[in-house]
Amino acid sequence: MATPVQDERITGRVSGTLGRRLAGPQNRNLWFWVFVGPFVVGLAIFVYIPMIWSVYLSFFDARNTVTPSRFVGFANYHDMLTDPAFLSSLGTFIVFACFIVPTTYIGALGLALLIHRARVFKAFFRSVFFLPTACSYVVASLIWKMSVFQGLRFGLLNTVLRFLGIAPVPWLSISHPPWYWLVIVTLRLWLQLGFYMILFLAGLQRIPVILYEAAAVDGAKPGWQTFRYITFPQLRSTSVAVLILLLINAFQSFDEFYNLLANAGASGGGGYPPYARPPLVYLYYIALGNQQDFGHGGAGAVILALVIALFTVVQGKLLGLGRNSEQ
Amino acid sequence: MSINSPEAAAGPFSRRRFISAVGGAAAAAALAACGSNTGRNGSSSATSAEAGGATTSSAGSSSAGSGAGTTTFATDAVPSTPSSAEQGTVTLSQWYHQYGEAGTQQAVQRYAAAYKAATVKVQWNPGDYEKKAASALLTDSGPDVFEWGNGPSIDQIQAGQVVPLGDILGAAKSDFTQSLVDRMTYQGKLYGVPQVIDMQMMVYRKSMLAKANVKPPETLDELIAAAKTLSNGDVKGLFLGNDGGGGVAAGPLLWSVGADYLTADNQFGFGDPNVAVAFGKLHSLFTSGNLLLGAPSDWSAPDAFTQGLTAMQWTGLWTFPDIVKAVGDDFGVLPWPKFSATVGKPAVPIGAYGSAVSAKSKNPDAAKAYVKWLWVDQTQDQLDFAQSFGFHVPARKSLADKADKLKSGQAAQAVDILQKYGHAQSPLLWTSASGTALSDAVSNIVKSGANPAGELSKVKTVVQAELNRVLK
């Protein structure tokens, strides 16, 4: 620790007692902990300890207890990796991600381009599209379930269909055709498009105008050619960030699935259909539902975390996360 | 760095002093808030805030306030709790799920307030009660006394989360419905006291059936045919829940062909090929378009039926007061129909919330005494609870005979069906993992048209593994 000593020499202060030295020059250490301490404590209590604890639980037979005593090694991991329901939940996620990630990406980019070019009401459109981001997933799910995609003739969409002479569709109750995907995907699009649009808008504003001028001088046609060779490559770092965020968000999806598809079940205990059951919902039912099986739940959570990490790393490598867009 | 001007010195210094004071206070408050969660009395307010709208109400003597006033110093308050227990001012917390019928919450608070030997705080839990209660039972700040559908689960019992209640029923033991007492007993020890019997069955609009010239269905095929005849534009024939019956119909369907979840000696209970056939029929019903799907409230509420969205609905006895209010005498009751004219019997599920005592309770004996007082001794309250709000059948035979509101009309017919065709909702060793496996399979069969025999054999694998686990 040479730096503090040096600082003290510069400021001309002499270090005194131990407490004085721990506080650092100008009480810097003290102030560091005053400002950072509460957040570190909060993070430790609500994030790191539970995380470490769930890893610990994943090696135990932990049913209806969080202080288990029977060590089972990797048995829980083996069970989860051979559990068809858990594997199918990973499959559900992949279907969901394959759809939601490109759709949001293209939609957000398209909206950003349109608004970026808008001559009037730019701020208005920006706000209008961004507003749904402020809505909670739970509230939006209820609106989608109870009003827009309500299964009876009173629902908004069914009213329109009825007007066209089509019988009402119970959107969330049937699995053939899988209309529930329409409900889930439109909900998420509505909520998150605006946010990613703002990211793209920020990216668009960072592109130097000189580039467009130079391109025009060199004979690039406005429209597709300029977008393909100037705008899109310049947005690369934004695109990478957006794609990674989208993928992680898709993995973490829980609220809309749970609120749209969970049903009353047989005895009021609550049930969830086996389709459209993403990993987090499945783990929720294992660990926090009536099963209270924290061992298997913990193992599933660790597997899921590893899968997310793997996807992110691979995606980062492929897209060149952290590489400077100017290079 | 020389500071000569007194103004300059005072400026930053006082600002820093201010920030340090505020920061310190905030940190202290944060720590105190964390600390208070460990306290039993003091944490009740925090718990109810986290629980998202759960209401804690305190009833009884003034000692209830002893913890509430000292939230910040709850850690100090903990050691004092046992000593106050010795003085006969025990505070017990009792949890209920949210009963849908108006007035129930006030009633249970009234019963609790009348208890003199301890102060009972009633917590009413809207939303997902089972998950909330299950998490709370892991901590010290959970309930002392709580209700659980059909008594504590086998996993709760084997993990030692609930205490055996001993000979709490006393002389009244033979007065309780035997099948329910058996359901809440494990290895000869009683873990729950049946509160009231809940029953599910089918209700139908007499006028709609008469108009369509349909007689109340007695077999599965007749039910499917009736649903078809009764479907008429905006009115559907039958409502089995928004999942198309995957949840509620599974049990009755097993019994209606003469099978069960588990056999009497705790083996997989539905290898009968007719089970697969029956589930296949449910699939044809689901795809027929005669089933009401996507209703705003699910099967456990009477709304779809009372609003005329469906001619027949599977629901519970508890909805009868609302149904009578809406349609008067224009409804009839039916059990789940038998499989065919020659095979099987009609069936209805009966269940009971069981009152149990948490092993983490600081005063298990006081909690047991309270359970005995409320659910064994206070027969007048039990009768009130059973028939003043939603309809339930008292768990004690002597009270069932006194329940006047269950002696006439459709309620009497329902009780008659219960006595003839009632089955305990699910066996003790039917774990929730088994339940999930079955409901997944039923959903695959009913909604997606999967091969019934194949799906049921997958269930058998899970059930067998679960049985191996819990049979110790």
C-alpha cells in the first residue's frame, strides 16, 4: 500500500493511531465504506448469501428444510438432467428465445430508425413507445389475460373476431393451435420494445454525421445502402449489448408466464400446464411450491445459471463483446 | 492545503458532518430493519408487508401490543417472549387461506378473540397461500397454528415441520368423520384436526336442461352428449375449469371407473385400461367446442354458472349461497358420472382443511390447546363456520346433523351424494411431485391429444419413485 503513504506525504499529514490509519488519508477509506457499505451489506444478504446457499443446498437432500443434513453429492444434478419436464422447460425457453430475441431486435431497431428520422413530434413518439416499459409485467399480464386476450366473447380481440363472424378463441386454454405464444410474445414485445428502442436511438445519435456526408460524396444511395454500410456497422456495440440483454431477459422470464398460464388447479393449490413452462417457472414449483424441494430446485438453478453463462460467453465471443466499434 | 477562511472551513465541514450523520442514521436504520426480522412479535408487521397485502389482525387482550411497539429493538424482545409465556399471556399466530365468501375473515377473528388462554393473531392470506405458508414454516416467524388442505403433507410430517397433536380429539374422536381423521394420521399419530368438509360436485341449470330436453347425465358418454346438446351459441354446455378439466376432473374420473390414485396398500392405483379410455373421452370433449374455456373466474367460483355462460359446471358446495342468490331454485346437483352403464360408480371428492401446529412454534402446547379449543370444543363456532358463509359440511357427525341449512333443497341432495359417493381428495402418500406428474399427463392427453396409455405410464414411473421415497 504505497499510494496512501505517498498521499500522506503530499498532504503533509502524519499517520497517527491505527484507527486513524485505517480511515485513510482525508478519511477516504471511511467515506468509501460509508457510501458503499450499506449496498455491500444489502447485496450480501439478499444476493450473495442466497446464491451460495442454493449451491450448498443443491448437494443435499433438502425437502421442507433449508438446513439439510443428508449429503447426496451430484444426485440432484443427475435427477434434474434426466427429468424430462426440466429438459422440456429448457426446450420451451429456446423456442421462446428464438422468437422473442430477433423479433424485439428487429422491432426496436426499426422503431429507432423511424423515430430518428422523424422531423416532428420526435420527443412525443419517443415517449409513447417508451412508456410501456414503466408498466409491471404482472399488471400487463392481467390486462392481456382479462381484457385483450380474454377467452370469451367479451375480450377485445374476440369482439373483433366476432364482428368478422369468427367464433371466440380461448387464447390461453388451448394448446392446438398454440395461441398462448401469441399472448406471451405480444405482451413482452409491448413491454420491452420501447426500452431497446431507446438504446438504439442513443446508438444512432453517436454516429458522426461526417460519415454520412462522406458516404454521400462517395455515391452511396440513401436508404438501404447507407443503412447496410454505415448505420448498421456503426451500431455494432449497441447491437451486441441489446442481443445479450435480450437473451438474459428471456432466460429470466417468469412473470408473464406465471400470471398468464397458472390456473386454479385441482384443490386450489395451483397448477401450471406442462407446455410453455420456462425453467424458472418449473423451478419455482419444485422449490417454492408445495413440493418444497430445495435440493432439486438449487441444482436446477445452478444448471440454469451455467447455461445462461455459457450462452452469454458464446454470444459475446461470436459478436465480439467489448471490442471497440471503431476498430 | 491550507484553509484560512473560516467560511470556507465551515462550509464543507458542516456539509460533511450532515452527510455523515444522515449516512450513519440510514445505515443504523437498515441494520435495525434487518435485525427486526428475527424477532417473533416485532416482525409481524414486516412479514405482512412482504406478504403482499396479507392482513394481520390482533385479537384479544392488551398484551398483543407488547411486541408491536418495539419493532426496532425486536432482537431484545425475543428473550422476553418465553417469560411472558409463563405469565399466561402467550401470543399465537394463526394462518388461514383466503376464503372467498364475505364475512368469513371477520368470523374467524371473532372466534379467536373469544379465546382467553392466549392472544391469537389471525393472519388472512390472499393469493397463493400454500407457497407463502410453506416458506414461512421454514422460519421462526411463521404461524403457530395453520390450516393445510387435507392436513399436513407427508413431506411436512417427515421433515418434522409439524408436531403430532396427541390425543387432542379425546372423547369426540368417534364423532369426527373417520376417513378424514385417517387422512390426517401418519403411523398412528394425528397431525391435523379436520375443520370442515369441502365437497366438489356438478351443478346444472334445470331450466336449460328441460328446454333442451336433456336428462341429467348419469354416464360419461351422457355427460359428453349433454354438453353437446346444451351448447347453444354463447352458452356452452359444460365448465370444468379453464384448463378443461385437467385439474379437477382427474380424481373423480379415476374413481368413476373404479380406480384410485393409490391402492389401499399404497401402490400405483390406476393401471386399469378404462382410465386411459376415460381420459381419451375427456380429450374429445375438450376439442368438441362444447366446453367453456377462458372464463374470467375459474371452477371454484360460481360466476360462470350464475352468469349463464354455461349450463353445467363443476364446482364446490361452498358456492351454494351465491348460486341460490343468483338463480334461486333453478339448479340441480350431480356427482361425476360413472364410466358407463355397467362399469364404475359416480364419485365426488371430499376434502377438509386440517388445523396443524408448526414445529417451530415457541409455544406448541399453547398452540395445541388452542386447536383443541377451536376445532374440537367450540362446536357452536364450528357450526357457524360451516354454514354461515360458503357452505361446508361440519367434520363432526353430531354437528352435521344440526346443520339446518344443509337439510333442505340442493344442499341436502349434495350431502346425500357426499355420503354415497364421497372419496377423500387424495391419499397422504400422493405427494405433490406425483400430483404434478399426473396433471402434466392429463393436460397432454386432454389438450394436446397425447396417447393416454403412454402418458399414464410416465406418471407411473414418477409415482413409483415417490412412493419408494416416502415409504420408510
